[in-house]
Amino acid sequence: MNRINHHMVKIFVIIAVLIFFVPLLNQAQVVKEATKKRISVGFGLFSDIWMNTPDGMKTRTINQGVNIFATYNVPFGKSNFGFAIGLGISVHNLYWNYMFEGSNDSLQFKRIPDTLGYKRSKLTLPYLEIPLEFRFKTKSKFALGIGFKVGYMIYGHSKWVGDDYLFETNNTLKASFKDIKNIEKFTYGPTLRIGYKWIHVNAAYSLSSVFTKGKGPDMYPITVGFLLMPF
């Protein structure tokens, strides 16, 4: 339990830093106005479309996730083009008809039997990310961004709400499996963003598989969502 809390505290601390970064800059007298204009903060909601799923695996139509980030923008002279690099967090969720069994050192996932009732079975993948982006922005506030991001998984875990298959009681079981060993630590892939003023739509394509080679299916997400970028 302490280890779970430790991971969650780290996630919330990073999110808090990203959320309050720009307001603090606005209040700081030591930061030049030109520097403050180079900081962007965004918050987004998205859904993952899971590709290359094996036969018999069913995923939910909407696999909602959330991301937040801050970037430092470097304009290319007085042109409409620029470059940005930053730091962010994305939390992906895979809702599926699979479950985990075994100890934390040797977790295995398998298809949920038809005889087992459940309300929710999901795999949660939070990544600490470094986004890179080439940007184009007109005076009318139309924006286009083409980039690439690399993520490191902070704390992947699975949640189960359904029949008690662990202790075989008649009660509803709410369980969380942590430190799943057969998930890749890194994710990476290209990104695309189009928007007007502070409302944007974005997409990302993962070039990396979620599961370690030989330990699970070679499946990966295509992410589609929207962003709010007031700064």
C-alpha cells in the first residue's frame, strides 16, 4: 500500500507543477515578458483505439485517458514557424475482457471466462513524456503542430471489479495488480495537432508495443482527442 501511495504522490506532484507553472511565471518579476510568452500549457482528454488485438480480445469503444503538459517554445525568427520541447503526463486506459492472475512477480493475463461476472477490468498505463514539436501559427491563431514524443511508464497497474475469483467468495472483488512485469517501460511515436486559438484536436500513433515481446500480443494504441491550450 505504501508503495502505491508513493507512486501516486509522484504523479500528483508532477501534475501540480505543470498546472501551476505558468501562473507562477506570470507573478514572478524576475522573468521577462518575452520568456513568459514562450511557455505553453495544455490539458487534454482522449480515447485510444487499440490495434492488432488478438482473436477473442474485446476492447471498449471508448478507452478514455487524460494528458497534461507544459512546453518551452522557440520561434524561428519572426516567421510563423517554431519548435517546442516540454514535459507532460499521459494516462492511458485499456478496458478489455482479460484479467490478471498470479503474484506480482509472475502476473499472467488471460481471457475472462464466460462463467465469471465482472463490471470492470482495465489496464492503466501512466507515462511521463517528453514531447517535441515543430509548430506553425498564423496571426489569426490557426495552429498546426507535427511532432514526436517519448514516454516512460511511471506505474502500470490493472484494476478488477467483479466476481471474487481470488478468494472464491460471493462478495464483489475490487482488486489492483501492480508492478506488472510484462509491459514495456518506454513508448514513442509521432504526433499531430491542429487547432484554432486555444481549442485543438490531436492524434498520436504508437510505434511501440504495450507488451514485452514474447510476453503478450503485439498491440498498440492510436490516440485521438482534443486539447485546451489557454497559454
